[in-house]
Amino acid sequence: MPGTSWDIVRRMRQAAAVAVMAVSLASGGWAVARPRPHFEPTDLDLEDTGIVELDLQFGMVRGPDAWRTVIPDFELDLGLTPNVELGLDGAYAIEGRAGETFSFDHPAPDSLWASVKVGLWDSREERVADTAGTAWALGVAVGPKLPVTAAARGVGFEALALLGRSARRAHVVLNAGGFFEPRPDVTTARPAGFEGGVDLSWDATERLHLVAEVAGVRFLSADPHQAAVTAGASWSMTDAVDVSLVALAGFTRGADRAAVLVGLAPKLRLFGS
């Protein structure tokens, strides 16, 4: 129906507004500026039309200067059409003071990325006779970065170009793009820079998937550059629920040094059949 797509867009905008208000109220005047979190490469697995997935991660992170507990890092994705997916990406954490072990005294929310991911081309439709199970895909993910604290100023933006390659059980997606964040406060310049990375997955079995990421950020602002890797596994408990365990290691001054995150990703159908 013609109004359906616009209704879903409206609902996603309302959800983004509610999330912004909730994090702002929770963080209040306690939130402090901190280095931008590490870049997480994305994939080209678009949700089916009408399917919504909420990907949650919880755990402990050793940041560049202090520990924080993530409660949670989240991604909310909605398949709008076969090649268009709406997304909302953010995180809320409680962080400690620099140099103090396991001291947690202030909220540290990330800005919200409200994005649209578009699959531009997929070779599988043109190679139905290819029995090798290989394919190429192209896509983009773009959208505004929304401030979530009372001190933040302005709206940012992020854009990624995506190139995917599947070969039997292996899936690789190259990410390349750039961003500028909302200003943390009236006196701090916007974090901005270029980002890139690789999202990797291997279908060990029908339900067990090994995953890894390599990511880096080259800042144009005064923030320290970042480079990190993650590795872990995802298990499809059912067709509607995945669980995961991922570890991270950082290698530069601006990157998180280490992290262990447990994930839960339920999905359900909002419309269609």
C-alpha cells in the first residue's frame, strides 16, 4: 500500500526521537566528552521486508583511559523493501575515572546513527546457474548522527560504501567512508575523519557462524587515531533469535584496548507475510 512505507518511516523517526530523549534524560548533566568509540564495520545482509531485528551487546570495555560497562550497544534494523533497510545504532555505557580500576561514576552515551542502508547491486540474480555459490554485492549506508546529551551541539553525518563478496561459506564486506559527529559541547570541536574496515564471517555449520572485524579510523580532528580487531562466534538458537560472544583488541592510542561482549539478537515480523 502506498502509505505503508511512509508509516514505517514515521515510526522509525518517532523511535529515534524517543531514544534520544531517553538517553538525554538518563545522562542528564553527568555525561562527559570522551573519544569516539571504535568503528564497527557493517555487512550487506539486509533484513527481509517487514522484519525488525534488535541486536544488543552487553559487556566490559577497557577504553583508552578508563573502564566502562556497556548496557547496551544496540542496532535496530527494519527491512523496508527487499533492498532498503532502516537502522538506528547507538550505545549507552557507565564509565569510570581515568586511571582508576573498575570505577564507574558517570554515563557515557554515544551519538545515535539513524541510517538507511541500500543494496545497489547483487550478482546472484544474474548468476543463478553458478553452482559455486559465489556472489558480489554493492551497497551504501548513510544518515545523520544525532546528539543525545544536553551539552552536545548540532547534528552530524556518516556515510559508508560497502563492497561484499561471498564464496561458499565465507562472506567478506569491505567498508569505506567518513563521518563528522555532533560537537560534544560548546568548546570542543567536532570529531571527524575517515573510517574503513572489513566485516568477515564463516558459516561453520547451518547455525554456528564465526565472525571477525578489522577496523580503523583516521581522524581529521585532534582525536587520536584508532585501529582494532574483533573475533567471536554467533549461534542461531532459533530462526528468530541469535546469541553471540565477541572479544576486541585495540592497537592505537585512541582505540579501546580490550573488550568482551555478549550479544542477543531477536527478530520479529512487523508487517507483510
